[in-house]
Amino acid sequence: MSRKHKGGFRSPGGTDSMKVTSVTDLPGLQVFPCPVCGLDDVLPMAGELRRCACQRCGTFEITGTTVATLGDWATDKPRLRAGLSAYLRQTGLQGIVPRLTSELDLTRIADSYCHTSFQTKLRRVMERYEELTSEPGDLVLLNDDLDYPLFDAASPGEVGFLTVVLV
Ligand SMILES: [Zn+2]
């Protein structure tokens, strides 16, 4: 059964198929901050399944219900949000577009990225420097603000600290 929208537009897929809506599908329409990390202007306003192309979390898909669930995390669960961001970014690196739905235990997934050892984080920061370097001795800058999910870090500040330890 298809729903009628305002203005007489019919939903093409009915309710069974989940059509992915991305920011580029809706030119000129309002977009919202990333529901996971809060980076600006990446989440389409509407759609059953929305594609979010976040520079910090990478590209992922999320259902409207899950966007609402994460709204509750806004103030009281900053560490879990960083963990979820790490999950998304690192899954994306494997060539997978992760999909956040209400069937997933988001707290458990996020939490599994919140207890990474200090040594592992340091190693990842070093590996990232290595990736960015083409010649030994090159000046390389990490983008702490966008790349902290790569290291399971809680914030850009933690990446700054890890970098200081390395130097
Ligand atoms: Zn994000």
C-alpha cells in the first residue's frame, strides 16, 4: 500500500521497500547534523532510510527510528557516540556501508570501541602518520577533529594527547 504525500506525490516503493535517501537526492532541502557525531549538514531531513555522508563517521545509512534513538544520546552519552562513530568509520574502511537500524544493539556496538588500550591507540596513530607520509621526514598533519574515530579516541583532544606522547 502506498501512502499519499502532501501535493499528491505517491511514494514509489510502498512501505515494504526501504528507499535510501541521501543529501544529494534532495537538493535545496534542509539537512541536519550527523546523528552520531554532530558534524554539520550531512543528514537528509526525511526518508525511511537516510544516507549520511559524514566526514568524521564516513558514509552510513540510518533509519528514522534510529535517528530518534540517538537523539537521546545527545547529552548523556558522549563517549558512546564517539564509539559508534569509530565503528562506522572503521567499518567503512572495509568497503562496507554500515546501516544503523533499531534491530541493532547500538549501545553494545559503541561500547566495544570504548575500551581500546592506550598502546593500541598509539599504534593506530603511528600507522595513520605512516599512511599520510610519502617521504620520511615529511611534515604530516593529522586531522584530529575528523579522524579521532580511526583510533577509538574519545575526542580530538585525546588524539592531541596521543600525538604528544609519540613525539
Ligand atoms: Zn558523523
